[in-house]
Amino acid sequence: MVISPLKLNLDTVNLTDEQFYQLCQKNSNLKFERTSTGELIILPPVEGESGNREAEFIIDLGIWNRQTKLGYTFSSSTIFKLPNGADRSPDAAWIKKERWEALTPEQKRKFPPIAPDFVIELRSATNSLETLRQKMQEYMNAGVKLGWLINPQQQQVEIYRLGQDAELRNLPTELLGEDILPGFTLSLDCY
């Protein structure tokens, strides 16, 4: 059963970035995102299988990053302030070292005002595929260079590259980090 996130239209409220940050801090038991149009999204929790898969992806990305020391890896708890005004939290993200280190300590401490270079979104049983596709397009429009939308329900993965149409692959497959994550591979078996 797909459980839609709760969406609140706040276009007339105009939450400032600081107010959104405080809302998230005061309600840390909830997971929030905000679209570029100001719509507040309250996300449902993921079930155990998706949580485990998400953790495995972060581990693989983190191990590769520790070996290469090319950047920084982030979990789904991190909210990024995208250039289009959206506040989004991918299931896993990575930012090139030079870009992350160019941020001020204050920017790193709150919701970093930067689009990741790479994102992973994992469709759980509670996610709408169309909503995740819209989110992936929002990442690409914000400057994310490479993104993977992993869809175990349909045994597929969608590969998003900046300035290109999404590529659809069937599982099992092996994903390559290309020139964004040189040498990184992620093997996706059937789920």
C-alpha cells in the first residue's frame, strides 16, 4: 500500500529558512522536506527492508569515499537547501570535497545551501514512483550531476544525469559512479 506523504500548502505563510530550520529542530521525531514552491512535506517512516537497503547503500558509498577521500557522504537525515529554494533530503548523497569545504562553518552546521553532486533515492513500499521521479527531476534542475532512483517494486533503476533523459535499467544490474564517483560501483541484485 502506498502511503502518500502529508503535504501542506504554505505558499501564503512564507516560512523563512530559519523558521523552517526551527520547525525541523522542534519536531525532530518527524521528517520534513519543502518544495521549491513552499509546500511543506511530512514524510512517513520507511519500513525495515527499505531502511536496511538504504543503510547498505550509504555504507558502500562511505567505504568508497574513505578509500578515495574525494568528498563527503551524507545520510537521509541531512536536508540540503537547493538553489531553487527547496529543502530536500535524499536517501544517500555525496558532495565533492572542494565544494563542501567552500561552505562556511555556519552553512555546514544547519541545512547546507548546496546541491549534492550525487544522490540515491530508494523507493520504499510507501513511496509513490511519480513523486520520486519529480523529486529526482528537482535534483537535476538544482545541479545534481548523477542520481539513481532504485525501484525494487518494479525491479528497475532509473539513472539521472545532468542535462540528459533518464536511463531505465532492469535489475539485477551494476551501477557505475562514472566521472562523478570514479571507481565506485554498486551491484543491485533482484529484491
